[in-house]
Amino acid sequence: MFDSELRVMEILWRDGMLAAGELAAVLKRETGWNRNTTYTVIKRLIDKGAIRRSDPGFVCEALIPKEQVQSHETKELINKMFDGSAEMFFSAFVNEKNLSKEEIDKLKKIVENLS
């Protein structure tokens, strides 16, 4: 998904079903988008099967869960930037971020639970 499409999806995941007009108002407030931009992105997401439009009121509803998109986008990032290597991705992530002891402990537990 493009960044603009993810922005619309984030709002639907956060706020639930919204009329397109309400969605446009939120995006105007949060990003400065005009109504036409919002409606164009909504149309693309409908065409992709990511959201459904219901009448009356042009109500938009996310059809795919956030976790599914996160998983797909993570795989795409790893494939694109790290030649498909999760190890290279993880190494880059932990080496670039100043992790707290608590974050390191949580990551260790995640890794330990994988085996």
C-alpha cells in the first residue's frame, strides 16, 4: 500500500467505520488533505478490496485487519531492503535504535519463544 492509503486505513482501524465526509474531515484536520484527495484514495482502496463502501451515507469500513497489512508490509520491506533476510533486518534494526534494557529484555523473550 502507498503511504496515503495506509493513512486512510490507520484512521479506519483507529476510529472504526466512518462516512467518507467524516473521514475527509479527519484527514483535513490531521494532514491538511482536501476532500478530493481523500475520495481518490478511498476509491483506490475500494478497488484494491481493502475497504468497503456502504450506502446510505458512503460509509467506509476496513476489510483487512491492521496485523495483516503490517505482516505484508514487513515482508515487502525485508525483501526489498534486506534481500529477504530477516536476520539482516533485525540486525539493522537493533543496531540503529538505542534500545532500553526493558526493550532488549522483551526482544530476547520474543526470540527465545521462537525456538
